[in-house]
Amino acid sequence: MLAVPVFPPYSYIDEQQQLTGSGTAKVKQLLESMGLEYQFRVVANHGVATDLMQKGLVDGFFLATQNQARDQVGVMSAAVMYNNWTWFYMHDSPLSPANPHFRTQAKIGTRLNTNTYQWLLDNDYLIAAKTSEASTLIMMLTNKRLDAVFLSADVFWHALTEAGIDRSLVHHTTQSSQPFSCYFSKAYLARNSGFLEQFNHLAVTAKD
């Protein structure tokens, strides 16, 4: 049983009320290659997924980047995909990431309970908005209520396209590329010797 945070385009509910997305498809392929029966439990965000794993209500979740809270109760797999953490700002913004005052003055938005949010906290950026929906951040950015948004690139571009906003209005700068993986609970791995090694082998060879 794996929790799946709603995180389009990686994982989301489509118009037919089915769980879909690029990350969902990759994890399904890996689990089916292992001959496993599985169930997915859709949750609101990564914080909920971590809490459920800690309580033993799910055996893991996907997709996620590494952090200490998750490492306390689970083990991160090999990368299933890669997640580009990226700054987005309007083409006419006076406070781009290259500006020396950006860190101390720019009003930044990101998604709550994500590692981009934690990274901003750890690096003393001014978080002016933390929302559950990327679409809200895009509206705040285009309405000049935020100077920049810090998100997974695929998440931002997907939400921008859904909002019907011209991509040429937004500039972007990639901060870093992060492994995007599954977390499996330590309790599940203790009961299933060899599972993680097999999953990691398939994840690595699938990218080759």
C-alpha cells in the first residue's frame, strides 16, 4: 500500500476520476515488473504521506526527494525520475534570483509540506505564500503579489498551461536537480528482505 500525494503532473486525478501522471505510470511499471500486487492511496500532500507511513498505515509513498523527517521512518529508493527545483519570475521582475537583494527582499511562494518549502526555510528566504495548489501560486505571481515561485519545474509548467498563461511571460532559473524517488517504510523493508535491492535495480536499468 503506497500513499500518493496529489502533485500534478507526476500524480493526480484525471477527468475520469482515475489516478494518473508521469510518476504514477513509472512506479506502476516498476511494481508490475516485480510481479507485485499493490494499492495506491491518494493523499493531499507529502506531509500526510509521511505521517501515514510513520503510523504504519501505508508501506511507503511516491514520488519524493530526500529529507530527514522521511529518513527517520523510511528508506529512499534509487531515483525513479529527476526533479528540477526552479525559480520562476515574471519577465519584468526587478527582483530576479541574480539580484543581490533577492534572498532578503523577494517575496517567494511554494507548495506547503514539500522539500522546496523546507529548502527555503533552511536557507532563510522570505516565504510569503505556502499553498496546497500550484495554480494559486501562479495567480499570485502573475498578479505581482509574489516576486518569485520556487517549485518543481514540471509542476509549475503543468499548472501554467492549465491556467492558459503564455510561457513567454515567465522566466526561470534552475536551482538544482534532485533525485525523485519512492520512500518505503523501514517496517515494510524488514518484512520483505531483498525488496529494495530488486526495486532499485529495476529503477536504475529502466533509465539506461
